[in-house]
Amino acid sequence: MTTKPISRAADRVLLVGRAKFFASRAVYGRARLNFDRVIVSGWTWRGRFERTIYLKSVIDVEWWTLTSDGPNLALMTNNGQCVAFWVKSPGVWRFRIQELLSQASPEPATDKRKRLVSAA
């Protein structure tokens, strides 16, 4: 068995799990969270399906509990599109995505300094 070396940190997978993607039809497959994107892939009767959502385009993350037949995680993008799918443990997915989003757009140093000074 050979292993492929990870060439970039962005290619490392943080979360992976079963997924059901809701588009014009339901697609059963897997979801992967990388440092810079979410990839939902699977198979349909038409062939392979893959959808990539780059985190730089995500502006909001919503999640719901106790949904077995519908989506429980939705990503809103900056072009007004809502990408909804079902994953196991949506709260963990939401937390990790928001963590990555906060790292991608850190607050300016002057705002951080003002916040720290006012708290002291």
C-alpha cells in the first residue's frame, strides 16, 4: 500500500463523514472539510457527483438538530446561494467551519488592541 504525501496544508482533511446533499435531487456520499473548502461527493444514477464550497465564499453557517429526513447544516455564500446538506454531528461541523472562518479573516490589529485595552 502506498501513501500519497500531503503537498499542502490546505489539502489535509479535518473532518470526514457520511453526507446527504440536497440539490435538485438527494445525493448520498461523503463530506470532507479541508482548511479552505468543504467537498461533498457521491454517486448518482448519472455518475459521480462532487460539489466544492470554498470557505472564502462562506458568510454564514446554520445548523439544526433532530432532523433525520432533511438538511441539518447550511452554508450561505457571498453570492446569495445556500448550500444545504445532512451530516452526522452538525454542531461539530459548524464549530470547525466557524473556527476556520475566524482564522481566515482575523480582526485588524488596531481593533484587537482597542478591545484588549478597554477590557483592562
